[in-house]
Amino acid sequence: MLLEPMNIPPKAEGAFRVIHTADWHLGKMLCDKPRHEEHQRFLEFLLSVIQDNAVDALLVAGDVFDSGNPPQSAVAIYFDFLSRLHKETDCAAVVTAGNHDAPSHLEAPRQVLKALNVHVVGQWPNDPTNAVIFLPSAEQPLLTIAAVPYLRDRDLRTGKAMQTREEIERDLREGIQRCYAGVAEAIEQAGRPGVAALALGHLTVVGGVTSDSEREIHVGGLGAVSHACFPQAFQYVALGHLHRPQSVGGLDHIRYAGAPIPLSFSEADHAKSLRLLDFADGQLVRNEEIAIPAARRLLRVEAPFHQLAERLKDLTPPTEPLAPWLEVAVIDPPPGENISDQVTQWLEGSTCELLKVTISRSAASHGLSMAEESLEEDAQNLLSDPARVFERRLADCRAEPFTDEDREQLHLAFRQLLQLHHENESEAPPPSDNGGAR
């Protein structure tokens, strides 16, 4: 059931109340447009929900920031929110890193934040015991949390030359299972019988519905696991990475919170929400969604060129606080037409702000060759996705004497290099501000 904020039921006496969120992506841009104001409005809403509903703990299951070196404006609203959370509520917070976060950046203020009742786990510890958090205290716990961050390849396996897809997939899957089994064993050994336990995670679980705004999380997408990898010791599994709120495997206690704002136009129709959890007597007794009010809508209109003017004329923008942003996908435009200028003219007087125009060709249009069709593709989008560039280049190498096995190995090698690049990029120190000196 989707609850409106004003209809959240009161917390039962003795219950421990939790809010599950993930994928804030602070510092995110969309077509060079900052999302700062949308994030600020979300955090204000989140704080009001916590204040009004006696929430005891806030979970952030990874991707706090959109990059390993986020802009100072994003860092500022993160710390401002945590400061207000401590000053204005009695709510603890548990924050784990996602694949977009730099573990060292997230953990740098760890000891200071602990004084504010904020617990941060940026990287998988050598001892799983260090990922176990007891709330409200270790002496009198009401909830045990396995704060598992994004598990990087090096946490899960030792790479070997010429491994097959099947071998990499097996090693990743077994590594993830080993980590969750280890933290479940650490909780059991801590000796807190009758205390509910939940686990966090930032990963891909088989059956989850994706959008185009999630970065591939392991080499070739091979790190996807079954819901069976989570031990039964956990009454709830709080997931991050997929941006659509959803359960997994038909199990309501294994859930993605989803991103709190739409991060790409592919998420335009997503209903964003928080997850409300109540634990009592060692059990999960409430598990419901709280609707997040939209600060800004993302709209997408797709139509053949000859129908587009009428479709845009009939567009009725919603009345959110911030002006909606629009993507227009044009099918089969006439050659030589300045499509962006034409769309802008048709939108004159609209409250929508046009951010993006894309062009596509139907299979039957003018008998275009693949080479001609590729020229119509949005070049900026293509060049922003190295994996797609590589796939195009590999597809163009039909004349080369590559066997299917060769192509498979090239594909895997590229994915591994790209994975290493993303991880190294997120862990690099921020650029110097000393006037450009190197």
C-alpha cells in the first residue's frame, strides 16, 4: 500500500521505526542541468517525515553521491542534512557506499559523524564484525544492522587470466554469498537472541527492473545474484542500485527503495517513495511505502515528425513547484530540417523547459543503411557511454579474423578495464584548486 505522508500510522509502543532510502545521487546533473534544488526539497521532506513519525533510524543503501568527487554544493547539503537530523530528531542514520561513491571520501568524516549518531561503512571490512551495527545501542539493541556496502570486484574474487564468463559469474556470486554469510555469522556470534536483524546491500538481484540511469555494477553484468543469497536470519533486506522502487523475487521483505527523484527521462513515469519499517519483538511488523511528492516532473514525448506539433500542442504540464523538463524523441524527421529549432518553436509559450531532442528512424523509413542511420543517433549520448562505443567498434570489425571466442574475450577484457576505470575514478583525490598547477 502506498501511504501519503499525512496518513502514516502511529508507531506502536515498543516498536523500532526505520526509513529505508537509497540512490540519492547528490550532485547529479541531467543534460548539464543541476538537480540541487530537487535534492534539497527531498531532504526537507525526508526530515519532516522523520520528525513527524518518531523514526528511530534512517538507512541510506548506497550512492549517496553521483560521483567519487562530488561538487561542494552536494557535500554541503549532505552534511547539513545529517547535522539537522542530529539536532532536530533522535534518529540515528546508517549510510553505506554504492558503486558511485568513493569509499575513502564517504568514510573520511566517519568518527566525527559517529558522534552525531551517524554510522558510515564505505568499504567491506576485513572483519565482518565491523559491518554490524546495534541500534539504539550495543547494550540494549532493538535492531541489528548488517551494513554491507557495494562489494567491489577485489572484495569478491581474485582475477585470473583468460577466465570465461561462467567462471567470473561464479566467482562473483560466491563472493557475494560469502560476504552475507560472514556478516550473518558475526551477528549470531554477537549473541543477541530475539533481536530483529536487517541487511543493507548495493547490488543487482536477479528479477529487478532496471532503467537506463544505472551504471553496470560488475564486469559484464555478471554480478547479479539470486535473492537466495541473503540468509534467512535477516527479516528485511534494504537494497540500493536499481532506481525503481520494487520487491524482488515476489518477496516483500527484499526491496529496492529506489531513487528519490527521477534521475533520467527513462524514470519519468516512476512513482518515487520511501520505505517505512516497524520492528517489534524481533519481527518485522510493518513494511509499507510512503509517497515522495514530486518537486519537478520529467516528461517525454515520442512521435513521428508529422504528428509532433499536435502532440506538443496537447501537452499539459503538471503543476509541481519547479518547471518540468522535457525530452522530445522525433521519429523519421525530413532530411535537412533543423529539428531542435522546430521543436523549440512548437513549444513557444509552454511552461516546459526543453532539455533534449533525439532522432530515430523507423525500419521502413527511406531504406536507410545502418551507417546512415547511425549518423542520426544522438552523438553526445553515444560518446558518453564507452560501452556502446566499444560495441559499435567491435560490430564494425566483421572483416577481422575474430572467432566468436575472440570476441567474447575482447568483450570481457573491455568490461574489466571499464570497471577498473570507474573504481579508480571514484577513489581518485579531488582536483587541485591551486590555480591549475600540476
